[in-house]
Amino acid sequence: KAGVYDEYVSIPKQKKNLMMIGAGKGLTVITGNRSYVDGWTTFNTATFAVVGQGFVAVNITFRNTAGPTKHQAVAVRNGADKSTFYSCSFEGYQDTLYAHSLRQFYRGCDIYGTIDFIFGNAAVVFQNCNMYPRRPLDNQFNAITAQGRTDPNQNTGISIHNCTIKAADDLANSINATQTYLGRPWK
């Protein structure tokens, strides 16, 4: 149902094959504002967290409104195997989408952020998605992805297929002021 839901959602491991369908990006919004600066661990800043296998989300916006001065502030933390997000929006600044672990698929999604805004150690595919670097704090840079693999033998990584990377409006207005990198190692 359309609306703004100011709450923290956690889908546990035993809730398998759950599907959530919203009214559309920007119409069904799950929002929160937990941040590292406010005393939360990065892991626990997530507005929406899921670990139940086979999770599917369609037409939902997930948002963390803590802002750039609050540093790490996760909109979605995903540790659900075989999870899929279709036509969803992930909005935040630092550490927006935590692709924590296991196998994940995102198609037709919009992801907004600044530093390491797609990060984690999942085997994750982004297909036909839009990635929007935002304006970070002064003297900071943007890194779209940060992969957390610590062992070269792990079968994890971030695959970006047929996606568009375009500056968000706030960054586009100051395009020469910020360096933006596609990726960097996280650990």
C-alpha cells in the first residue's frame, strides 16, 4: 500500500519465500534514520534487514535519512540467500545498501549514496539498475562499490550488468568538486 512507513523492519531467517509488493518507487517508502554517529554499529543501522531465504521485494523505496554528517547509515542490509529486489529504490549516503552475504539479485533498481554505498561480501548481480552518486561532505570522495572479500577463494563479488551510473542532482550541480570511483576493496 502507498505511504511512508517510519519503522525498522527485520525479516528473520525462518521467514522464507516472503514477497513484499509496494505501490511503486517513491510511493511505498520504508524509512529510518539510525546511524553510526548516533551509537549504532553499521550492521544495526539498517532501516530494513532481511535474512530469510527467497525474499522478494517489488516497487518499494528503502530509505535512511541520517544524512552525510552521520556517516554509516544503512537503508537495507541483505543477508538472504536467493533474494531479489525488482524496481526498488535504495536511498542514503554512506553505506546505503549492505549486500552482506549469500546470493542476491537486483533488477531495475535505483541506488543513491556517497561512500561505499553498495558494499558487503555477497555474490550479487545488479542488472538494468541506476546508480546515483550523491554529493558527499567536503574533502570526501565517492566510492560506488566496496567489496568485502577477505579470501581470494571466496565465490563472492559485485557484478554490474547493463546499469547506468549518473550523478544525483546534488552532485551534478558540483560535478568538478568530487571524485567518484566505481569501486574499492572494503577489507
